[in-house]
Amino acid sequence: WIVTGVLRALDYMHTERKAIHRDIKAANVLVTADGSVKLADLGVAAQLHNTMSKRGTMIGTPHWMAPETFASVTNLDGGDYDFKVDLWSLGITAIELAERKPPHAETTSVFKVIVAIASGATPALSEATPASAAFRSFLAAALVKDPMARPAASALLRLPFCADATQAPLAAL
């Protein structure tokens, strides 16, 4: 339900407001007493139609940032990115919610985290983490390294993990 709520907010930001959040992580997701989900901290959000130089800037929290945001640091092609960085970050946030930490949390060197994200294997849930096939399928869709192949929020919302989500278990807590 939390992932679905964030996806709805991102779908609105990306399509209606033409904005990128750029700092999706559990600390920026608020859950109300009735189980409503709110996306917070729009301090680094960028308008999609802003100058390319602003979108080429590395802004966010490294553990949650998409590989394409690190292109200028790692000397890979690119350096420009769009709203799909938020969908990668939501995939990392989903792992964080399931495992209580993001991938590479044990790595203290920011540079090593950046290199691992930009050129390492795609993050995944630990095999020991209990998770449904629908959740693992959602993560596989959200955490596609090639941003051109990464689905938009509207497509992720149609996956069973999100489409079948209900507020009831969260509201019952």
C-alpha cells in the first residue's frame, strides 16, 4: 500500500506537474493514522522543463539514486536523467521497507556506493527476505538499470503488487 501511494504521487508529479522528486526514500514517505500515504520533502524536486544543466546535477541521497545520475562521476556516458530516477529510488525504498536498510547500507564510502550502483549488479532482495512473487516482480520492473527500459509510474501501478494493494492491513496497525 505504501509503494502504491508513493507511485500515485509520482505519477501525478511526473505527468501533471512535470516534476522529478529526486529524493525518494522511506524517510520522505509519511503515513497518516488512517493509513494514507504522503510524499514529503520536495526540496530537491526539479521541473522537467528546467534547464538540462539542473537535471544533469547529482542531487539526492546516494544509496537510493539511480545509476544514470552518477554518469558524470563514474565517467560513463550520459549525465542527463528524467523522472525515471524516482522509480528506481522507489524500488530501492521498497527494499529498504522490506529489509530495514537499502542495498549497500554497510558501505560507508560514498564513492564506493556510487560505483556499486553505477557499475555493479542490480540490487535485489536477499533470498532470506520473505517476499511474494508479485513483490519480487515489482522490484525487477522498477530496478531496471537502463532508464529507457524502466517503466513509468502508471505502468508500475498496473502490476499485481500495486493493483491488488489495499489500505486495510496498514490501517489496522
